[in-house]
Amino acid sequence: MATEETKKTPVKRPRKAAAPAQVQRLRIKVRAYEHKVLDTSVRQIMDTALRYDAKIAGPIPLPTEIKKYTVNRSTFVYKDAREQFEMRIHKRLIDILDPAPKVIEALTNLSLPSGVTIDVKMV
């Protein structure tokens, strides 16, 4: 039978502190083939966000995605004659912390140059 020495007493674990309130952020991922066009559009996004006193983290440059394609110059005989092409996709990441509705509305009405794609997520 169990004696008092072998009985285990329950261990009291400290309670976890309540997690701080999650900061909502608007994550904007901007992509373009030309880096100059990309930088001007990022600057335009940041100016509109700063106009409404939003806190901004970024722009963070993400790695450039390079797609390479190799194509035969001619058909059938000249296998060694090839051309190589590449497409570079430049990317930037901008976080807007605790965006106000006015900031979101201003960003949706923003007109950016062609060739720039934007992905917007609430994180």
C-alpha cells in the first residue's frame, strides 16, 4: 500500500498571463518587372498611408524571383545554338499597423502604373 512518502502532491503551475491584444496589420505585397516603377509605386503607397498618420513597417525588399528560359535558335539540326531569356520579378513588402478605415479606403482608390500587382491581406 502507498505510504505518505510515496504519495505525490499535485504541482501548482503558474497561470499563463493573458496574451496581449493582437495588433491588426495590413500586409501589402507589391510586385513588378521593373524596379524603378516598383519603387515609385511603393513610395506612392507610403505617402498615402502617412497622410492619414498610419504606422508603417517597410518597405522590405524581398528576394528577386528570376525565371530563366532556354530556347533553340533554330529547329532540328543546330542543337548547340540556343538563346537564354530571363524575367526578373522584383518584390517589396509593406506592413501598415492598426490601419484606420480612411487609410484602407485611400489605398483602394489609389491608381498605380500598369505592370504593378498588389496583394493585400489582413494579418
